[in-house]
Amino acid sequence: MEPTRRLLIGGLATVGLSGMAGREAMSRSVPAPPAPDPNAVALRYDKITVPGAQALAEWEKCRAAKRGWPVVVGGDADLERIAEQFSLNNPVVSGAAAERIAPRSTEQILAASAKVEFPADLYKAAGISPPQDDDVLPKTWPAPSAEAPPGLTVAQDLQTGRPLEKAHILILPTERSWEAPAYLRWGGWNACPPPELHVAALRSWHARFGAELAGLNGDTMNVRIRNRPKDRQQAWQLAHELHAYCPDIVDQGIGSMAAFASELIRADWWFFWWD
């Protein structure tokens, strides 16, 4: 199936009619133009749609083309949720009061991310202390799971594990994967960190582990890793960092920091989700 490409741009089509007959016909039969779709107004990035089973291969293709950074955002409902989050604070789109503070621009979010001291500010925001270099590693180091680590889950139905019938890929106007949350204004709800902290985290992980943001839907993030932790000490430190970033991956997931650190040594993908 060939991918389809279009712009997610909202707006109303204008129809020009000339002459009395045209005006009379319009008054008799042309309905009032529909209001613009708020979600369509929100996102103005190129979009590619493919079967979910082909999403990773298409993402690789787009990444190699270097025409912007591709992010797989899932199916129709996922794309709608991304658009809703993007436009949540925009009074023009959301219908909020005009005096409401306008949403921050991509440039403002990126500027804020440059001021983040990572990971110190991450631990501060989480309200926990970072592990110390001289912390003793657990005496019991669990063996890695026999199950395959999760990959590009945003292109799958999480209940069945089957690929989505179709998956959308947004092409963002940047070559830096860590900037994607700024372009999508993604984060800042419930326990999910604000966009600038996502940017700072992904930038740091890219420098240390070759991390690349590949998938992002309404509450889930898929990050591909080029360089795994080199030893148990590095994996142990990283496990605490990722837990501060997304507690549920341990607290409601694998269950222990030692087991999580063990998995990080073998995993080429990181999976995060926030309620």
C-alpha cells in the first residue's frame, strides 16, 4: 500500500459565484459553511499514512530522507488526541476566553529547555534524590526477561498486539528528534513532564545513548536506543533517571529498579507512558 501524504491544515473552502443566477442558487441551496475542525486547525505538518505493520519501515525511510523528523503518532484517534493537546491552550481553537494566555511557541519551549539542568531538574521536579556514584549495586541482579522488549507500540493495538489498520507519521520541521515535544507542545498534563523537560531529557539521552524519538501518541512515547548502557553501574544510574522521568514504568510495570536496570542492558527501545 502506497503511503499517502497531505497537510493537516484547517480552513474553509471559498466558493465564488457570479451573476444573479449564481447568487439566487446559493441562497436557495447552498448551506452555511461548516465551522473549521479545531483539531485540523491545530497541526500544520506533513502527514504520511501507512498500514501499522509498515510504520517502522516507513519511519526509517523518512528518517533517512532528512526532510524533517518523522514521528509515528498512531491511528485516527491518536492523531486527534495529539491535535487536541496541541491546541488545548489556544483560545482561537479551543474556544477559551480571549484573555486566556496564548500557548507557547516552539521557539519559546526550546529556549526554556536550554535552561534545564538535566538530570538535576528532573529529580527536583520528581521530588526524589538521585542515586550516588558510590551506591552499592543490588546483590541480586535479575536475569533479563525472556520476552522481547516492546518496540514501536504506537503502531499497534495494545490490547491485541496486532498492527493498526493504519498509522499516521507526522514530519516535523527539524532534524533533531529531541525537539519533537516542542513542535507538538506535548506534555504538562497530570504526571507527564512539561515539553521543555521532555526536550532536555531526550537531548541528553541522545548524546549518551543515541536515543531517538520514534513514536508519540496521546500518552505514550517510544524511544529507540543506539547505544545501550555499557555495564551494570551505568544501567543502575539510568534506571533511576528513567524512573524519575516516568515512574509508572517501574511502579505499575516491571516492579523493581533492579529488574528495570537489567532490562535496560538488553533493550533497544524505551517505552514510557503517563496517565
